[in-house]
Amino acid sequence: MTMTVCSAADLVSQYVSGRRDFREIDLQGADLQGIQLAGADLSYGDFSGANLAGANLRGCDLSFADFSGANLSGADLRGCLLFGSDFREALLESALLDHADVDAYTQFPKDFDFKAHRLHGIAVDTSVQGPRNPSA
């Protein structure tokens, strides 16, 4: 069941009141610039086309979330779970991704610089565009 939040203010209000489970949330195209959601479960969420510039998502579960076309410039994604997440066409300039966990199904923009981030769960092969499963 997809969860719909009426506004960014509603999401922040629920987060401040202690809620952390926002699985399957639909925030497609939402303006969430600078939002503070550290430690939340946002797995399977739809953030496609959303503005998350400067957002604090540190330690969040973002597994299987759709960030295609989203603006994550300057966002803090350190320590996040990014298994199967879609970042194609997303803006990740100055985003912090150190120690984020990814897998072979995590998709990044074509110009993503894997060497600039200390990601967990992949081996960086500079001859291909994307993560490579080290056990393959």
C-alpha cells in the first residue's frame, strides 16, 4: 500500500512526532529541499523528480526507492541502504554517499564518479559504467 503525505510540512510533522516508518511513500515531484529525515525508513518510496537538495537522509533505508530525475545536490546519504535504488538522471553533485550500502541493482547516473565515494558492497571497475558484483 502506497502512503501519501499531503505536504512536506505533514511529513516533517510526523517525523518530529517520532514516526520513522514511511515505506512506500509517494513524494514524486515534491519540494523537500533541506528536509531532515535521518534514520527514516523510506524504502520503496517514489521520489522521482523531487527536489531533495541539501536533504539530511543520513542512515536512512532507501532500498528500492525511485530517485530518477531527482535533485539530490548536497544531500547527505552517508550510511544509507541503497539496495536496488534508482538514481538514473538524478543530480548528485556534492552529495555525500560515503559508507552507503549498494548492490549490483543500484542504478546511478551515467556520469557518476564511483571513485569519489566510499560505497560498500561493490567493487569499482573503471572500465564499466556502474557497480559490479564482486562475487560475480
